[in-house]
Amino acid sequence: MTDNDLKYRYIKSKNGITPESLNEIENIFQYNRDKKPIGEIRQNLENYERQLIERIEQMEKNQLK
């Protein structure tokens, strides 16, 4: 994932963010790049997307019943 992909997916997972949160994200990725918070964001995002896929699959299974 590129930084922009990661930021976009993070914002989408949060259903939007505040200007303050956007400033924090830009600070982490651009101005004071820090690999630890970026790794945490990546891991949280991967977990969120995995859970989302599992929920969708479960809903599809329930519809077939």
C-alpha cells in the first residue's frame, strides 16, 4: 500500500474525519514521519477490512438460508 492508499482507506474506514484528525494523519505520514504509528494504522486497517469481509460473507450465507 502506498501512503495515499493507506490514508484514503483509513479515512473511509472512519466514515470521514475532522480537520484535526486529518492534520494528525498528515503529521504522521509527511511532516514527522513515524513508522510505528503508520504500522499501527496499517494493522488496524487490515483488521477492520478483514472483519468487514467476514461480516459480508456471513450476511450472504444468511440470505441463502
